[in-house]
Amino acid sequence: MSEKSCLFCRIIAGEIPGDFAHQDERCVVLRDINPQAPMHMLVIPREHLESLDDASQKDEALLGHLLRVGARVANDQGQAEGGYRTVINNGEGAGQSVFHLHVHVLAGRQMNWPPG
Ligand code: AMP
Ligand code: ZN
């Protein structure tokens, strides 16, 4: 998918409204439109990468940043003590539906294992 038609690129560019919880120079945090837990955020790099599989060695610092921002957001929302889960769906078979890399951060309910 090209960046022009990518949903998350369009939200980051301000062409489509998004409910932002945090923004910095490398990523944004969006409240998921269809939350699967009381807190469900998406940590999204500003740069368009289709998936985790699309990331290369040059993206290692960015990947680390996304996870650290996810942790910070969970803590800021008071969710660290109860536990939170970070998820990256890679590919349709794993449930990826938006092909712009993002980290789900879910909290506020008991999480099950194995995941569905
Ligand atoms: P995935 O299925 O892992 O690609 O995750 C995509 C996520 O984006 C889903 O949890 C959707 O609910 C969420 N989503 C889709 N459209 C929007 C939107 N306009 N604003 C916020 N979240 C969205
Ligand atoms: Zn994109």
C-alpha cells in the first residue's frame, strides 16, 4: 500500500481525524477506534513501514523507541501495576489489518494466554 492511501499516514498527516494520546518526532500514540480492552493504544511510527517484517537494521532504534513509548503511555495511564500487553500483528494471518507498522498496548482487564 502506498503512503498516500495508507490510513495511518493520513491520520498522522492530519487528513483524517485521530484521537492522539502522545506525539513526538518519531511516533504518535492513537486511541484505537475499536478498543479490545479498557485501554487500547496504538504506537505508530511517523515513517511508513508496512510491518515488522519490513523493518531493517536501520530501524532498530525506532523499534526500541516504540516499545519504550508504549511502556510510558501505560504507566502514564496508571496501568503498569495491573499489567499491560504489547502486540505487533505481522501479516494477515496474524490479524494485521492496517499495513503500517504499529504496536498495540492493551490494559485494564485480565489478559489470556494463549492469545486468540
Ligand atoms: P491490526 O489489525 O493489528 O493491523 O490493527 C489495526 C488497528 O487499527 C485495529 O485495532 C483497528 O481497530 C485500528 N483502527 C482502524 N482504524 C482506526 C482509526 N481510524 N483510528 C484508530 N484506530 C483505528
Ligand atoms: Zn503509512
